[in-house]
Amino acid sequence: MLHGYPTSQPEHLLPQLERNDASSARVKPEEQARAEVEAAERQAAAHAAALAEAEAHEKAEKERVARVIEDEAAREAARDLRYANRKARRM
């Protein structure tokens, strides 16, 4: 029983659990600084990955647009050639 409340932990482990709770509340400044640096590095890496993904999507979209424009230009050129050939046969 911890502070008068029943627990699911065996009674012989309770003093150890209480010590762990007390020691975890006191984080050393070096450990906290290291944890903050690691968190900042993870956040920077996530931001860089998101930025790279957005740039890749933008590049892919521009390439698709360029292909569509090229295809349309090729269709128009083929149509103009057919029209010119038809006109040349009439004369």
C-alpha cells in the first residue's frame, strides 16, 4: 500500500519505487540541457525532412506541368503539319 492506497506492485518494491520517483523529480541540469539539445535536433531534422519533401513535391509538380506543355505543343505541331499537308494536296 502506497500512502494508504492499494497498488498492484509487490510490497517489497514500494520503497524502491518511492526512491525512483523522488530521484526522477530531480533532473540534473546537464541531463536536462542534453535532452533539450536532442529535442531541438530532432525538431530540426523533422523540419528539414518536411522541407525536403515539400521541395520534392513542388519539383515533381513543375515537371508534370512541363510534360503537359510539351505534349500539347507536340500535338499542336502534328495538327499543323497535317493541316499544311492537306492544304498542299489541294493546290
